[in-house]
Amino acid sequence: MRRVLWKNARLATLAGREPWGWVEQGALLTEGLTIAWVGPQAGLPAGLQFDEEHDLEGAVVTPGLIDCHTHLVYGGQRAREFELRLQGASYEEIARAGGGIRSSVAATRETDEELLFQLAAARLQSLKAEGLTTVEIKSGYGLSLEAEAKSLRVARRLGREAGVDVLASYLGAHAVPPEFQGRQDEYVEAVCAWMPQLQAQGLVDAVDAFCEGIGFTPEQTRRVFETARRLGLPVKLHAEQLSDQGGTQLACEFKALSCDHLEHLSPAGVLAMAQSGAVAVLLPGAYYFLRDTHLPPIQALREAGVPMAVSTDHNPGTSPTLSILLMLNMACTLFRLTPEEALRGLTVNAAKALGLADRGQLALGQRADFCVWDVSHPNELSYYFGRNPLLLRVRGGIESRP
Ligand code: NIG
Ligand code: FE
């Protein structure tokens, strides 16, 4: 296996007790897909064998960035709705009038699989250029067995061909499609019935739902989660984004990997998360783009020891951002995370939100996924906005330039 030594690095390992897991003069050895050695350069074993050596000249190295919540596969765009919202219409009003998610569903159904792939691959390209190495992609703009399968197949193909690791989540319970209008419970039955079929095709890593006044009730979400549990699939939830539905407590009952959004999370919800170990996925792009003013209870989550992840929530309605670095900045400016918390949110805690123990830190045995940055300290990654200091991205030991 190819062994590559990376030396003269300033490492933000995010492992160990030091702030940032900092190693001032560090080195890292990759062996094939994994990290075979990492630490202070002075401690490198004598007589170490390697095939190749890179001098990073003091550049900062972090784990590869992980986007744990995206809706990357869809047709069309919703700039017109953005205009309507600027004229005073609310996100809920547009959704209730048949726009919103449903307009993206119509566009996604009309778009053939090849074009859906090309569109999503181009979006992924922007995220990769800023250091993305692993991404979660949800369905949820198909809302029929066929169109959900199409979207999830696109996600799988991106995982094979786009140079990034992809986890696919089935979000059939995202909205009620027009053909089920007024028959919400029947639609939930359909979502549950499709789940084993999609799973049998190898298309599902986890199951998500949108528990909300304009989405699904906690009772309906429970039915989706019960089906997932029977199939052995982990769950996660779009919870308390626009109102407090108690979805978080329900998700925690089902040992959810994560609860996401959380602007209206209650103290009881925070407690449930702390007890169950769910990750809080914070989505500053959606908060910003909806011009929300109701902050998630960051301080309460922090005090309760709930791990916090940060993600783009890339989607055409509430977060059309394709900059993962901008989310680092917004997590600090809007949500008052520290720059270190924000970076942990896009690495180690994002991995946790995906149930992945093999990445998110620079540590022995972890995947050799990392980024080399033209900065002198990792706090600069959340300080700049609109600047991309990525020099090199390494995924599974293979380097590429942005
Ligand atoms: O994460 N809240 C529900 N789902 C998406 C928005 C989907 C859309 O508007 O198309 C979100 O914000
Ligand atoms: Fe989302």
C-alpha cells in the first residue's frame, strides 16, 4: 500500500485535549485509505519507510469537511419564491399555496436521471472545492416510489463517480404530493410501504422526516420511524424548525442519529437529546435565508453537552448555498458558536451525526481525509467569508487540488 508522509504541517487534529487538537509542528503518514501515524514531527519513528514525501511548509491541516445534511438532488430552482418572500409572503404561506417543496417535486419528477445527476454533480463540485470529503444527500423531492428511487440512485452514483463519500437518506415524508392531497395518512402509509423496496435496492442508509405544521405530525413521524426500526435503519429528523412540535423527543425515543434545525427546540427537547446522545445539526444557511430571528437554544445545548454539527442544508427553498466555508462563518456570526465549535461541527460532530466513527478527526486509524489550508490558524477558516484558502484536499489518501 502507498505510504505518503506529510510533514511541516500545523495540525488541527480535533483529537485529544488541546484546543483544536493542536500540533504546532506536525506530521502525518497515510497508508492507502487510512492515517497510519500522526503527531509531532519530532516523534516520527526512526527509519520510517514511505513512498512519497510532501513538505507542507507550515500550512494548516484539518480533517476533511463533512456536510451531514443536504438535499442536493433536485430539478429547477426557486428564485421566484425568494422574490415573493422579499415582498412579504412567508415560507409557510408559499408552501400552503402549493409552492415550496411541492414546486421542486414537480421539477424533479420532470427531470431525467442523467440531468439530475449532472446538476447535483455540479453542485457537489462547489462543495468539494472548499474541502468537502463526505456528504449526506436526502431524497424528498420525488415523493413517489419511482421518483424517490431515481433521486436515491443519483445519490449513489455521485458516491461512485463524484470523488466524495455519499450517505443517502430517504426523506419520503418531506411533503404530501398532489396525488395524495387531503389523504396525508394514506401518504404516510405509502412512504412506509416504499421503504423496504428502496432498502432492498441498496438505496437507503438512513430515514429522515419533516415533522412540522406544514409537514408531518409527530404521530405520522412515529409511523415512519417504526417502519425504519423494523428494517434496522437509523433515523434523523427535521425537527422544531418553524414551531415546537416535540419531534425531537420522539426522535430521541427512536435513538435518532441527529435532530436538525432546532430553532424552536424546548428545554425538554434539549434534555431528551442530552440523554439519548443525538447530535444537534445546526443549519445557519436556512436560518439566514428565511430571515429567521428565532435562534436555536445554543447555550442550552452547549451546557447539556449535546454535540453540535453544522451543515449547509443545501436545498432550493431555504438554503441554496453551495459554500460550506460560509456556514463556518455563519455558525459563528449568527449562532455564536466559537470558531473551534464550528469546525468541530463540520468534521467530528458531523461524522457522529452520520453514525461514522472512522472520520472527522486526524487520528491513527481514521480515514485519510484531510484539507490543507493557506491560513496560519484554523480560526481563519470561519473568519473570512467569500475567500477559499484551500490548497489541497486529500480523500482516502488521494490528493486533489481545488
Ligand atoms: O431543510 N424543512 C424542510 N426541508 C428543507 C426545505 C425544503 C424546501 O423548501 O425545498 C429544509 O429547510
Ligand atoms: Fe433540510
